[in-house]
Amino acid sequence: MLGERPQIEMLILAAGASKRLGQPKQFIIYKGETLIRRIVKEALEADLGPVTVVAGHQHDKVKEEINDLEADVFYNKEWKEGLGASIRNGLKYVLSKNPDTNALILSAVDQPFVNADHLRKLADTYDPARNMIVASAYGGTFGVPVLVDSFYFDELKQLKGDEGGKKIFANYIKDIIEIPFIEGSIDIDEKEDLDALNEEGPE
């Protein structure tokens, strides 16, 4: 194992209906591309390992939007339960394909500034010989994208409802390494967030 590249899988959470926003986040256009296509392309460019998208609401449209990209789409039939179900079932699906996975990177579809470089920083910080969580740091806290060692997988598989992994990670503060990602605080939850993003104009 010495010197071998750890087996890292990436799980993009894109199953929600975005009720607060009033339209599915997955298909919001930002700088000429949908958010789902944008994050999948960055994940593939990072070249860390297989990329799986957890879909739910309008899953057929999600699949169609990225059908030319080398990403797997998993339909989470329990998507209405919330984020916990997407993580729980997505992880089980990933492990059914690759039970020797060393770590999982969880990423959301609504952070438009996640890029390949930042994803690589998470992976480069990871040491598979340790129990560790490599999280993005922004807004005075930590969050996604986050790399999670396999040590914590059993607990992630127990998530329910709309709870994400942060509740679990809070029990392992000493294991968390934070990677600065100021732009991570910019996500799209409500119409005001989308308006502010669009006002930036093109690069």
C-alpha cells in the first residue's frame, strides 16, 4: 500500500427540489452552464476518483444534463426524506461498487465557486493512515466540500431526515483539518442569493 494513491470517491448531492428557491438549483444557469454540469466538470477535472451524482427530484433531467460526462448518476428513491437520505444511500451505493474506498468527498450542487483546485487540496491533505476529516472552512465554521475517511462511514450510513454530516463531525473535532475556502460561504438557497450571484456579471 505504501505509495499507492488512496481510493477516493466523490459524491455530489443534487437530489433536492429547492422549495425555498422556487426552482431546482441543479439547473440554474451560472456563466453559461447549469450548476450541476459545472460541479461535475470540476470534479472530473480534479481527477481524484469516480464521481457519483445523487439525484432525486427531476432525476431524469439531471441524468440528461450530464449524460456526456464520465459521472455516474444514482437515483435516491428516498430523496424526499432529506439530505441525510442522500448521503446515507449515496454512500451505500458507492461502497457497493467499490467496497475498498478509503475516503469520500461530499459536495453540494449549490456552491458555484467549488473548483478542481480546491477539491485537490482536500485530497492532498488527506492521509489514509489516519482517521481524519478534511473540511472546507468559511464563514467562521466548516462545511462542504468535505473529505471523510472510511472510519466514519458507519455513522454516515445512519443519517436520517434532513441532517447532514456536520452533526457527526462535531463529535470528532480533533480529527478535523480545515482548508480555507472563503468562496464556500456563497451558496444558493433563496432568490436573493441567486440575484446577488447574477449581479456579478461575467468574468
